[in-house]
Amino acid sequence: MRSGDWSALVTLREGRADQALAESRRADRRCQEATLRLDAAVETFDRDEARRTVQRHAVYESMAGRALSVGEMTMLRDQIQASALESQSDRAAMLQLAEQRRAAGEAAAQAASAHGERQRAVEKAVSIRRKLALEQGRKAEIYSELELEDVAVMSAAHALTGSRRHAG
């Protein structure tokens, strides 16, 4: 490959690395947002769970030591079941947010890895371009040395033929 081709390749790889960096930053931002949503959900769940626990204890205390009618028992049972279903639903939503956070973290790690790979590709292309430039510079030096030797040989030959003419 010529030096210009390597320069174009470096430019292309730098562009891809920049795109990968931007994607990595977006993935990090999505991961941070998912973490915030999960933290808020956990906080809300804990607060709601504490409220439900207080409500359940109040229901249990209201039942203690009393004879309850079938209607009262059914109503209390329904309250406890509703609280349990609400808790289960909130727990499922929190688990879903935790899965989204995990997936966002995984995507961020993959994006960071892709950026690292792209950056290494840029570094490799830059290194090859430098080596190529050094080799081309060395070739130019060798060609210059060869041309100087040719000139010296031609000058010596010319001087030799010129001195033979004057001698003869």
C-alpha cells in the first residue's frame, strides 16, 4: 500500500473509532439512566413494602381476639391478598428494571470493547504508516546516494577521458 492509502485508512479507522467512542458514551449514559431508574424503583419498593407491612400488621391486630363474621374474614383476606399481589407486581417490575440495567451494563461493556478494538486498529495503522514513511525516506536516501555515486563515477570517467584527450 502506498503512503496515501495508509493515510486514508488511518482517517477511516479514526472515524470508526470516534463513532465507537460516541456509541460507548451513549451506552454508558443509558446504563447510568437504567441504574437511576432501578435505584428509584428499589427505593419506592422499599417504602411501599414498609407501608404494606404496616397495613398487614394493622389487619392482623384488628382480627386478634375477636370473633369475625364470614364477611369480615373475607374482606380482611381480600385486603391481605391485594397487598400480596401489589407486592408481587412491584417486585416483578423491579426485577424487570434490574434486567434492563444488566443489559444496559452489558451493552456498555461491549461498546467500550468495540471502541478499544477500533482504537487499537487506528494505532496499528498509524504505526504501519510511520514505518512505511521511514522506509520510503530510507529508499529516497539510497536513491540519492546512488545518484551521487553515478555522478561521481560519470565525473571521474569524464575527467579520465578528458585527460586522455589532452595527453594524446
